Amino acid sequence: MTYKIFVSHTGVDKNIANEVARVINNAFGGDVDLFVAFQEIRGGDEWKEVLKSNLHDCNAILCIVTKEYVHKPWLFIEWSAFWLADKKYYVLLTEDVAVDDLVHPMQDRQVTQINNDPSVRMFFRALASDSGHLAVPYKYVQEFVSATKDAIMLRDKEKAEKSFAKYQSNLGELPNSDTQKADIADYLYQSKNYANYQKVADAIRDDSVKLHLALQLVELRDFENLSELASKIISADNLTVISMALIDLNYYDEKILKQIIENISVKNQAELRKIAIHIASRNEDSGNLFTFTVAQLNNMAELRKVVSYFLENGKSDSPTVTKLIKNIAGRNLAELRKIATLMIDNSLQNTPVFLETFKILCGNQREAEKLLVELHETDRDLFQKLLSSGFIVNQSSLARLKQLVEQ
């Protein structure tokens, strides 16, 4: 004998109810039959007749409880009729509903989380036991979870479209929540209303929410809207994330990328250094974008860290290192000496680039002296060689260095 179940649901959840019935009816063959009536009982004599009919014909009721459901009292009336008749009932909860949202008697039976595999498996076991079905059709569990999840997403999309439609022409009453504004912006973008999309994005206060929208535009390769949105992002580290995302897509020569880099250079040189290193890590340091980025690095300490990346990653013989050293040499020999010290720390003191750096440092005898003092602790043979090479001409420096030899 077929085990008949009446499905209780709200009108907006009819797609969910339909998918629940479809999968379960297929899973249990002729042993279980879910009846879905796409209607809501609103009062008067009509609801009494509907309940009488279903109480007579159905063995149980299955309630699909969503946020909408808990605010519809007649749906609890449907459930209570079966409960008072001492008939079985099953409760499916969507993620936006807690057990505490149910009336207390409804909580007496195990509820099912509609998108949770283990919970649905337990639900299927209960159906098999109550209906007399010989085996639990576990192979349908994943289909049940996927189908109901898709139905919920479709419902939410339809609700959003209905709720957001007013923003196509009127932005006077935007919600306070930045997350909700982002949802509205996404709807407007999907509707190709780019003017209002940008206005809503501009109204978002949280930079991280704007970043989320920007990364969506990167994935869509929509550089026109990205350019405008990026100009409204304040945080340099968020702009860095956007830049790296573009670089990872191999968009090295895009105008938008250079605009963002110029913006970052004004805000935070440390973030700009990260971008330069990111480009170098992709072996693109010979390209125009790396040259452009380095040209914006006015902070010599940050530029030195770019050189450090090359030295610490086995790239000391790269032509880029030579170019960067010359760049720093023309502006800050103290930073250049720190680079040479790093070469010593990485056992690179016997390389051509170290010797060239030392020769440049000799333009400032005091910095050259400091470097040789550090070299004395690591490589005394090279120290002696450079000391006797004639590059140190300052007599005070020579005297102090020779004292090291005598020690």
C-alpha cells in the first residue's frame, strides 16, 4: 500500500516542495507518494475542507520550514491537524531556520536539515521504516541535497529580483548594510544598469566589500567598470589584491593596472614593493610593467627589498639586479651598502655584482669602510684583496681598516 504524504509549504517555496517530492517519489518508487498542493490555506471554510481531505487520504505530513513558513500561522494549523490526529509528521529545515523557531510540539520529533547529507540520510531511513520500503535509497541522498539547494538558490534569486527591481530607477532608499548594498549592486550589474551599479558601489563604506565586487569584475574582464570602481577603493592593500589578481591573469599592459599602481604609489610604498616582487616572482621583471612599477618606488628602503628578493632567490646574476643597484646608487648609498651586506650574508661576495656594488660604494668612503668591516668577519682573504686594491683612498678609513688586519 502506498504511503501518502501531504507536503506543507508556503507559496514562495513551491519550487523547493516540487523538488522534494520529485526526488523522494523517484527514490521510493510506488511505496511513497508525496502530494504537493501549490496553495496556501487562508481562512474560512476552504481550509477546513482541504485539511479534512488530506487527513483522510494521507498517512503523514511533511513540513518544509523556511523563514517564510514560521510567519504563516495557517501552515502550523496544517501540521497541528495531523499531529492531533496522531499521524506521522516530518520537518525539513532550511539553513535560515533554527529548531527553536518551531512550535514546541513540533520539536518533539527529529528534524532534518534539508541541505545536510547526514541529516537527509536519517530522514530517508525514517521514510523507509515508516513506509515499509525494503531498502533505504541512499543513492538519492546527494540528488536530494543538490536539487533542494538549487531550488533554494532559485527562490532567493527570484525574491532578490523582485525586491531589487525598484533600484533600477530609484536609489533614494538604500539599506544601511554594505552586504545588502553589494547584493543590490550585483543585481544591477546583471541587469546591465552600470550607472546605478557604480552609484551603489560608491555608497558602500566597507572597502573589503568593494574589493569583493572588484574581484568579480576582474574575473569578468570588465576593465571599464573595474577602473571606475577601483578609483573608489581607499585601502592600498585592497588595491594590491586587485593588481595581483590582474597580473595573475597576465594583464601586464592594461591601462587600468597602471592607474591602480600609480594610486598605490601615493598611498603606500610597501604595497607597491609587494607588487614589484609579485611581478618578478612570475619572471616578468624584464617587462614594461615591472619597469613602470619600480619607477614609482621612491622609498629606497622598499626598493632595496625588491633587490633582496632577487638575492635571496638565486637571481643575483639577473640584469634586473644590476639596473636596480644603479638606480639605488644614484639616490642612497647607505641603502646600497645594506644590499652589499645582504650579498655577504648570502655568500655572494665573490660575484661580479658584489664587486661592482663595492666600487660604486667607494664614492662614499665611509660607506665602503663599513662594508669592508662586515666583510672582514666573513671573508678575510677578499677583505685583504679589496683593501689593497686602491679603492679606499681616505687615509682615516685606511688606518682604521688596517688596524683590523693587525688584530
